[in-house]
Amino acid sequence: DRRNNRAMGFLQAPRGRDRIAYVSYQVMAYVTGAALAIMSAGLIAKYIFGVAVGDWYAAGWVFHGYAYVVYLAMVVRVTVRERWPLGQMVSVGLAGTIPALGIIVERRLTAARRSGS
């Protein structure tokens, strides 16, 4: 089983050992990615275009921070359940720090998981 995991490439995802763990990761990838994209747009609007942002802006960053911690917990949970390599866990976790990249990585992992490779 371990040899098959290595042969599938860096963004491999063997067929599910725990569907709930994987779906939780998917949900948090979207929540974190969307929150970071919205907050990044607010950051650009505020500091580049001088747009006044309200109290939602600070609350949005706090929300994203907590969502990212939950996202990391879900990445660790899936890593243990799916037996991902350590490098993949770190890469998927770091993908959540770049707007929308966590969503792109999630889509690739899900496609690999569905194809059985």
C-alpha cells in the first residue's frame, strides 16, 4: 500500500479511508480560501485604492484566522486517515495561506481521489 502511495505523485490521494474526514477538509478548504480571498480583496481596496472599510474588515481577519486553524486540523486529520506523506501535509497546509490556492489544491486532490490514482 505504501509503494502505491508514492507512485501516485505528490498530490496523491488514495481512495477514502474516512469520508467524513475528507469532506471536513473540503469544506474548510472552501471556507478558508473564500475568506482569505475576500479579505485580500479588502486589503487591496483599503491600502491601494483608499476605500474605507468598516468593522467587518477586522472581524473578517479574525474569522479567517480561526478558520485557518480548523483547516490545519482537518489537514492533519486527513493526513493521518489517508496516510499522506509529511511533505504533502505541509504543502496542503501552506496552500491555505495563499488566496484560493487551498481550493485549487483541494480540487486536484479530489480529482485524483475520484480517479483512484
